[in-house]
Amino acid sequence: MIFKNYSALLIFFLILISCNNKTEKEQPLGKPNFLWITFEDSSPYGFSCYGNTDFKTSTTDSLALKGIQYTNACSTAPHCSPARSTLITGSFATTYGMDVHREQYETPSDIFYTEYLKEAGYFLANNDKTDYNSTINHQNLWDESGRNASYWSEKRKPNQPFFAVFNTAATHMGRMRTITTEGRGNYDELGINPETITLPGHVPDLPAVRSDLAVHLESYIGVDAWLATFLKDLKQRGLDENTIIFFYSDHGGTLPRGKGFPFESGLKVPLIVHFPEKWQKHYGIEQGVSENRLVGFEDFAPTILNLAGIKIPDFMQGKPFLGPNSAKEKTYQFGFRTNQENYHYDPSRTASDGKFKYIRNYIPHKPFALRNLYQWGMPANLAWDDYVISGKCTDEKWLQPFKPKTSEMLFDLEKDPDELNNLAYNTNYGEKLIELRTAVSNHIRKSKDLGLFVRGLRKKEGGLYKWVKETDFPLEDLYVAAETASMPTIEDVPYLSDILSSPHPEIRYWGAVGFNTLASRGQLQDAPLPLKKAMKDPTNQVSTMAAEALCYISDNDEALSILFERFKNNDNPAYSALETLTWYPEQKKKLERYADKLEILLAENEKNADDRMSVYLKIRSLLVNLGRIPVLDLYPESDKERGKKLSIKSRQFVYPDGILSSEN
């Protein structure tokens, strides 16, 4: 059988064939080895052991039958860097302000689990992704880190226990980010026919969505083959009977409303853990089972330390779910989302008890579908936008991401696993709503969540975590401000006005957010004087948010002019405000008078067309929403041509008999 896949899968094989294939003798019980086989951007639905009926992932299925298959495992974040920041610390990335994807901050230097494994004598190999949101030297956390790092390294002493992480980007969204579906392959021989494959229920049935899914599913077959090479290699080296394997994705899948979004489609991951027979007996662990307990990424590091017989440090917030001192099943699994690429600060927090899922949206006037101009390079995202903007879409569940968010969302995961029916305002579920709302409120306080510090105000002397402690920053005031801002009533106007004069811009920001929530819902007829003054606030994030709020209250030329002038200088908060306004029909009409100016600005920035972070694509995005550019022409022709080449390139790698190799 011939498998076609993405070039990143070749890395492991190229290393494997170049190494000394020595065999190690079986040692006394000692300490177990650990091998983390990780892949990116993948929900469980791509594997047949998790229900895929379009094709078989035989090796993964076999590992699940011999191991423990988790059905309620979740990343704490729907982006790779905050998810990996949680993994490396054993704590929620929000505790250390490591939750912004992708931005590095100063953090404490002693919060990484690798230090404790090193002290216990483990050899640490990482191949090759780090992606932690910390300025600390990532390479120094490992004995060996990079594309040549391996458990068979010459640096590893004979029979030294190892902890090794291998990561492939073969399933990464980058493979689907082709702008156009032209040039894509045919995967019929693999059982992947775009017209007949089973589409996840959280996306509309559109040809481009099916095409993106077909490309994505093909890479699961490659990952399955990649897994097989590890199992074969461990056996050949005599390491299979002493190595515990974790096989999992860094967060949910690539399809729209998956990666980057706080739904199960962005948070739930496949996770299979396999123990060799002697370690099964030693720990009394049953294999060949399906386990539905709640497991989160904050639990992985404590679990490894527990299995290795290492005391779990007090700072770790996760609990071990395997081993002699494993914790009882948790009541809730918590998650978070902070931003959509560089443009949109839009935090959410989640809590699930396994049956019900709650989402708290702290800036609800912003729709979920604000563009991440990396993710929107997927044809599926463009097609969904076109479906809505063209007026063809009339189904409320597909319109929902393009409308202002509700402050709270509640889903019955057993009846509605795709999270399409929000029960937060159904009085029959009032008790559950209050229970999970309270759980989230308590969690942000217990974990000392720093994710509610707006992006742009986090760069503090010595790092945000240290600064908060040293200045005794009033975190409780911040939490109350954010919670009130996300669900204000007209009675909260005096409070919101009051915090607009706080000495802390981080808190003033939430005062402006609260006025946006009220104004965008038509609950403010007149602008309070403190809000008008806030438009002149010395802190950009505060004044920009205040200017946006004033746009909802009246036809405010001064506020729009401020936003436009800042946008011309590629100011991301201003771009986020303007894009948000375009999704409100009345505000869109006001912005249409800026369309000619935007087209002039577009021509002036043509030289930056290839730079995704420049103002050029953001101008095009606004012009799309204002009807001046067709949705499918959001990206310039040069991007489409590169996309066609990427589609062709991704079909140039051939994998015979499940072993990764190349005909190139």
C-alpha cells in the first residue's frame, strides 16, 4: 500500500536510518523510560479507534487495544504554544502569563518539569519543537534538543533512563493553508473521498470544508505509519519492555471553529498511554481499556514524575492520573483561550464536568469569526465566510460564529457533542449554569490567572508573574472588573465609570470593555462622561476600546477617526475594533465611508503584500467585509500561486508499507 504525506514526517526516518542501531539488554526494574509521540492540530475523529469509519489507522488501533485509550483528554488551550507551556510546567499557562499565542514573557526559571527529571538521572531528548511562551533558553531545558535529538543519542549513558519527546507537524494546519483547493491530490486509494468522508458536525457541509478535511485526514494515516516506526525501533533496541508511551495531539483539529477556539473541537485530543507488561504489573495498571476520566495537559508532568518515583513539586497545579499516588478523578477540567494570532485579544475560560461544558466569554461583543489571517488561509475558512457574507447561509448554527458572542455558553456534551445548542439561557439548566460559572470564577482565583491582563500591558520588569507579586497588584479587582465587563447590566454603569479612573490601566481596560458590551447591545443611549474622557486615555488599549464603545452609541466621527488613524500605523487593537464593527450592520454602514480611503491605503502598502503581519492583508480583510473585495479574493494572487505549489509539494512524498521514506 502506498501512503502519501507531508515532508515533516520524514525527519524521524532520516534520523533513524543514520543512527547506530544498538540493542540494550533488559535491566532490573529500575526506572521506566518515557516516550512522548506527539503530533499537531488533531482531534480524535481522525483515528479509527476513536470512531473514524472512512479508513483504518491500524497501528494506533493496536496501541489503543493494548494500552489505555482516553476519551475525555483535553489540551488546556486550543493553540500549540500555551498548550505546550502548560505541559512543560504542570500548571495552567495562565498562572505565569504564558497564555498568549505566540509571545514569550519572562517567567520563573524553576517551573519546568525537566529539571526534576534531570536531577533523578534521566536523559532528556526533545525532537524538536519547544514553543514555550517563556524567554528562558528552551534548549537548556533538555540534554539534547533539535532535529537530531533522540533516545539513542551518544550523549546518553548506557542503560540511562530517558524521557524523549518527538513531534511531527505532518498534521499541522500549515498543510491545509493553501488559499485555494487547486492542485490537491486524490486520496481515493486510502478511502478518503472528499464527497463521501464523514464530516464533523461543527462545520457546514461545503466543498472546500470537505477538501480541507480530506487533506487533513490523509496525514492521520502518515502519523499512524510514523507511530509504527517507533514501536519497531523500540523493539529492535530492546527498549520496548521498559518504555511507557504517550501518544497524543497538542490540541484539537484544523477545521474552522477547531484550532484557536474554546470548543471541544479545539480542546479535546486523542490520548493513548501504553505500559510494558512489567510496568503494568508494578503499578497494577489495567491495559486494553477505554478510560473516560477527565485528563488535562496540566496533569501530564505530575503523572510522569509520579511514575518515575519523583516527588511532585508544590507549584504544579495538575494531578497524576496514573501510578501509585494517582489522584482521584477530578470534578472539572478547565481550559482557556486568550487571542487569535496578533490581532485579537479575546479571552475565554471553560469548565467541563464531562457531561456539560461551560464557556465564559470576557469580551462578548467580538464575534468568534474575527479573522486570524494565518488560519483563514485554509479554503474552508474562506468558504464559510463567503457562505455567510454572500447571504446564502440561513441556518442559525452556521451564522452563530459571525455574530456577537453571548457572555456565557453551556452545552450538553452527551446530546450535543458539537456544541451547537447553547443552553445558558434555558432556565431548565440554571443550576448547572451557576455551578460551572462558579467553578470558573473560583478557578481563575485559585490559579491566580494572569490571562486577564490585556495583551500589550504584560511586559513588566522581571516578568508579569514576578511584578504582580512584588507590586501586590490587586488581582481580585482585576477579576471582578473582567467578570462585570463580560455580563454588565445598566446598573453597573457607575461601577464601570469608576474603574475607568483606576490607577491601573489593566483595570481601566475592563471598564471600557464593559461599556462596549452594553453599547453593542443597544443598552446605552448616551455616552457617560468617563467613557468620553477614556477616549483620551494615555494607554492605547484603553483609549481604543473606549473609542470603539462610542461608535456603538452614536455616529461618532472622532472615535472612528482615531481608530482609522491608528489602524493606518498597523495598530492591532485598532484593527480588531474596526473588524468587529464591520460585523454590526449599523456600524458597517458608518464604516463604508472609509472604503475609498482603505483602497488608497491598500495601494500604498502593495509592497508589503507578502507580509502577513503587515497592514496590507488587514486592509483587504476590512474591504472584504465592506463588500469591496470578494471573500475568495481576500488573499492576493501571489498567495494563491504559492498555495497551489504547496498542494503539489505535499503529494511528492511516498511511504511504502507503512515505513517512512522518500523517492525524492
